[in-house]
Amino acid sequence: MNSVSATEREQESNEASSTCVTMQAMGRAARAAARLMARADTGIKNAALKAIAAELDRQRPQLAAANAQDMQNGRDNGLDAALLDRLELTDPRIDGMIDGLNQIAELPDPVGEISDLKYRPSGIQVGKMRVPLGVVGIIYESRPNVTIDAASLCLKSGNATILRGGSEALHSNRAIAACIAAGLKQVGLPETAVQVVGTTDRAAVGALITMPEYVDVIVPRGGKGLIERISNDARVPVIKHLDGICHVYLDDRADTEKAFNIALNAKTHRYGVCNAMETLLVAEPVAAEFLPRLAAAYAEKGVELRGCEKTRAILPQALPASEEDWGTEYLAPVLSIRVVADMDGAMEHIARYSSGHTEAIVTEDYSRARRFMAEVDSSSVIVNASTRFADGFEYGLGAEIGISTDKIHARGPVGLEGLTSQKWIVFGDGQIRQ
Amino acid sequence: MNSVSATEREQESNEASSTCVTMQAMGRAARAAARLMARADTGIKNAALKAIAAELDRQRPQLAAANAQDMQNGRDNGLDAALLDRLELTDPRIDGMIDGLNQIAELPDPVGEISDLKYRPSGIQVGKMRVPLGVVGIIYESRPNVTIDAASLCLKSGNATILRGGSEALHSNRAIAACIAAGLKQVGLPETAVQVVGTTDRAAVGALITMPEYVDVIVPRGGKGLIERISNDARVPVIKHLDGICHVYLDDRADTEKAFNIALNAKTHRYGVCNAMETLLVAEPVAAEFLPRLAAAYAEKGVELRGCEKTRAILPQALPASEEDWGTEYLAPVLSIRVVADMDGAMEHIARYSSGHTEAIVTEDYSRARRFMAEVDSSSVIVNASTRFADGFEYGLGAEIGISTDKIHARGPVGLEGLTSQKWIVFGDGQIRQ
């Protein structure tokens, strides 16, 4: 080891430890803000959301200037066109953020909701009260509008938030954070209720996900690599989904039109989304009837087909599907197709290859619909509708912070309620244990 | 390094890797059994519980012989009297296990319960269905009756279980496991639905808590050291509580009799339990009225008092409380007492020192009761009743696998429902996304 590298290493380690100190301070401030947010009433929280919306509208020039700086840096650093597009804060996108804030202000407040209150033989009255989780850490990639989406959901559900966006969007995120701080201040809520990590240092993420004393849950939003890294290293619970390998099973008792429409919509409505179908399972008795018409429709949309041997016997134009295909989330106009003996065969395939996101059956058979619904272990199980409905807005949550494929806590689309938990409450009249 | 230690090390590492292979095989078997358990109907699960109860009754001689072996080993290894007492499987304790099984058979089955089913503007009908978590790993210490408690709750909630008891109870646990296997077999459920780790190798715990592909959640039951170790090393979610540092706050608008009864009951009903009061907070205006009478009652029960300065001005017999006392779960006839200015002072103290388990206020003031209820962030918040009510049976859960002080997923007493999650279900008539 020479003296230069020792010095460099020391400098790096100093930087990391100073980032750690900064993150700890943010954590402490968030924890203190969380107590004030938890007791903020619905009216104040809604006023804050509207004040932030007004600030975004007022500070359009500042937002444009900050975003221009990120766009210039992005171009200088050779970001590709798709990433640059996601990074851009156009006026319609700012309108979208303002609309989002106003919509979340309209949603019912989950905090303080009391349920299941009943008397026990001892005379105490026991129930549950919905309360904020506390401090939510959100780690996301380049889209700056996530800053507003995430902050507004956490604010409405009474949580404090620490947001860590992508380095490409740093200036834009800071400008948005300034609007949020101004809005919070106007209504008398602590500005530290929403904090944006102001450094692009990677150590900041490492610190954020390992402070259980200050952070109650982490929500990562981004590519699979990011989410896997965070899940592996986190010392606090993570609300996440890794893959959306969604299946549609066309049963031999399916209605032909429903089968055709759903199989087409689930694949081709949008390709790059987690609730798109990646594998189509078809019951053997109807494969020869269903597949050719579907294949023609897929061909028209430019979808590449990869099939098992039985599929290729019906659709010779399909490429052979490999073992790897069954476990792949294409997020693209590619579809794998497998002919299965029956619903049990379909459920076996799903149990083995599904990522636990969303599966659908198309059938008119009552008992099969009931069994599929009960036995398939995914966050959404659908009878006779497209997998594309697995979405917080379609389910009526009003908003969505993400979709969870975990079974603990929140499962499927996560809205305001997923950012809360329930504590037990007891009303007594002096009761003691005998 | 000499050749002997190298050989020993190799042998150890071979043992560890063979344990790991064994645990992986148990995990695979549990995962397969979990699918069958998830679809087992209520009648079959109840029949299994009753068959296991009958087997325990029939195999009393085998249980006695196995337990005698553990007791002899325990005596040979110098286990203390308290541990030997917990280890012993007396006939009344076997009766207790049988009663427990029959009680759990009587509880409603949470699996398959559908809630919140409603139509959306798109025409789909969306709701939630309660489903088992999958595979539950339970790690516990010497009491062999936990084997039945834990297995029966997991069985009723449709989960597969891997149980890892203390090495002192290995023979007893194996004998109980044989009864469970016989009961499961009689009703046609997979014997691998409840597996008991048959080795005392420590590596088995390490493997069990780091197999997210096979284990969905870990429930540790035992001392704080065990739970901390498991939480730190686990790669799967853990349902746990570390401490029960519970507070009772006597407000200056408290009813005198309720205050006296609750403060006495919360401390002295039982000492070694997690919902016992460890710190009493008293509002300054009523401290001189409440404390002397309470101190006399505590003295009669042999409770040692440790107070802040203001407490000691009223109760000179109290020892001085140190900063450490406020953060200590005594689990013993020791009580720390602090005089606070008012309810805000009490809530500040609780926010700083509570373990988030259970806090109670005694007051007749409506607005203060409402604020305490809303603002105190613990798994149970109680108005005018003893902290000792924070318990699955008292809350009407029928049974309890543990008490969680975490905010994610289950909070407070965890019964059958805490061993399940909810998936989304969608009923459609051919709907597609527009």
C-alpha cells in the first residue's frame, strides 16, 4: 500500500462517515417531525397539499431553470433519450403534479380510523386505531415527479419522509423540495416532515436503509437491480416488488370472446408495465381453437411469440421457448405461450414460475373460478378480467406508492393505507386483571 | 495453526454444511406442504387439531419417557430449578396442551375470508381475501408446550411450520412432534406441514432464518438475547417484541380509586410478564395525594421503589432512580416512579423511554383521554384500565403466538389473523383496460 492510496482511502472513509453523520441528523429530524405529523389533523394536511400545489405553480420558472441544469448535465454525461425524456419537467408534467396533489387532498384520511371496537367479558372495550408508520424512506430513480407523488402520499398518511432521488435529477428534486418546504411552512407543519437528501453520495443510501431507530420502512422505486441491492442490505422493512411475471390462463370452459379480448389486452395494452401478461397458458382442448386467432392479433401488434412444443405444433411461426423464458419479465412486445393439460397444470406452472404479482383465469366454470381464486398465491388473482387492472387507481385506492409482492404488511397495490398500521386501543372504566 | 485444529475446523464446517442441506430439504418440504395446507378446508384442519389432541392423550407414556430423559440430561448439565420446572411435562400440562388444541379448533377460520368487495367504475368487482402467509419458522426456548401452541395456531391458519425448540427439550419436542405427525396423517394432511428440527446444532437456526425462498416469516419466542440475535441475522421478516417497558400515567383529573387500583394491578398482578408496568408517571398536582397510599400498598407486596427527586421528596424511602432505570424492563418487583408536570410531560417521557408495547392513562378528562389515545405510539394504548389487559386472550383473539412491538404487519398481540395476509381478488365479466 503506498501513501497516496492510503490518503485517498482515508478521504473516502471520511466522506462516508460525514455522510453518515448527515443522514443520522436527517433521521433524528424526521423522527421529531413524525410525531408532529401524526397528530396533524386532516384539514391541516389537506391545506399543506394545496399550498404545495400553489407553490409548484408559482415557482415554475425556478423549476424550469433547475430542470434545465439537470437536462444539460444529462446530455453532457451521455444519458440516452429515454432517460432524458423521463427527466424532463415539462409544463404539462408540472400540471400533472399539481393535479395529483389536489386529488390526494380529496382522499379520505386513513389516520385515526377506529375499527372493530367491541366489549369483552372483562368490561373493557377493545378496538384498533389506524396510525402512521412514522418515517418512510423512499429511494427512486430519475423521474422527478416521484418526489411529489411520494411526498404527498406520506404527508396525507401522517408520516415524515426522507426522499433520495437519482443523481441525474438532483437540481430538479431540490427545486421541488423547496416548493414542498414552502407549502409545509405556510400551514405551520414542520419543514423537516419532507426532507430530500441533497447529496448524490452513494453512502447516503447505505445509511438511510440501516437506521431502524429513525426509519420505519423503505420503499424503493426503480429497476430490479436497485431493489435487489436495497433489499439485501436493508436493516428496516422494505415494501417492494421485484418482478411482474403475470400469467393469463385460458380455460377450456372460457368464453371465446372474453378469452380473446383479455389475452390481447393483458399483453398489448402497454408493454413496459409490471401488470402486463408475460406468459399465456392455454388449456389443451381449446389451444387449436384459441391460438391461431390470437397469434394473428399479436402479429398485427408486432408481438414476438415463443412457445412450448405443443404451441409450436399449432403456431409454427412461434420461436421455441426455453426454460429461461418462463421466468423472464420481458417488459416488451414478447410473449411466451404454454399449452397445459388443464387448470391444475396451469396452477402448477404458476406456482413454479410466477413472481406472485398478478394472475388471471378466463373461465365460465363456477367451481374452477372458486378454486383458482382460493389457491393461486399472488398479490392479485383475477377472474375474467385483464391483468392490467392490478393497479391502485383501478382498485380505488386513489393513489399508489408501489405494488408489493411480499406477503407481510402490504400486498399488491399500496396506497395510503399501506403507509399506516393499526394499534390496539382499550377503553375502560377502572378495570383490573383478576 | 496445527493439524488437529485444522481437522476440527474442517469437521465443524462439514457439519454446518450438512445442517444447511438438511434445513434446505426441510424448507422445500414445508413449501410443498404449505400449498396443500392453504387449500385444506376448515373441517379438515379442525379434525387434525382434534386428532393431535387425542394422540397426546394416547401417547402420555411416550411423552413421559422422553421428558424424563430431558429432565435427567438437564440435571446432569446443571440446569437451574426454574429452567427444570419449565421443562417438565406434567400430566396437568399435557391436559393444558389438549385443551389448547380443542380451543383453537373452536376458533373461526380466518382463511378465505373476503372483505371490502365492491364494484369499480370499470365494472370489475374488487376485494380482499385472507390467505395464509405460507411457511412460518418458530424458534423458542425450553418450554415444550410451545411446540403444540405454535403448531396448532399455524395449522389452523393454513400455514406450514418449522419449529426449532431449545436443545434441553429435544426429546420431549420429538415425542410431541410424533403426536402431531400421527394426527396430521389420520386426516390426510401432509406430515411435513409441521416439522420439528431434530438437531441441536446452532447452524440450524442460522439456516432457518436465511432461507427467504422457503420461509415467509420467523417468530422468535424467548429471551431478549435470542430475539436480538435472530433479528440481526434474519433475511426474512421477523414478528417480535424485544422489551415491554410499559407505563401508567396518573393524571391530575384521575379518579382516585381507579388510579390506585390500576397502578397497583399493573405492577403487582404478575411481575415476570411483558405487559406489567415498569414505570409509574404521576402528575405533579396529585403526586402528594396518590403516592403515599400507593407506596404503602407496594411495600405490602414487597415492591422496591426507585424515584425521581420529586418522588423522593414525597417518598423518602424510595431509592434514587438513575437514567438507566427509565429504560429498564425489570420483570421483577421493582418499580420506577417519576413525577411529571402534566400529560404532555408524561407523553414526552413515554416517547423517549417506552419500548412501544403498552401504555395506560388514568383520567376522567375527555379531551386528554382522546389526545393520549391518538398521540401515544405504542402497540396498545389504554384509558382507565390495567396494562395487564394487553394480551391476545383478553382482546378476544382466542390465542396468541406473541406480541409484536413492530409497526409493520402485526402489531400488539398476534393471533391467527397475524399469521395470514390479504391478497386482492377481482371478479370480472370480460373487462379489459381502455
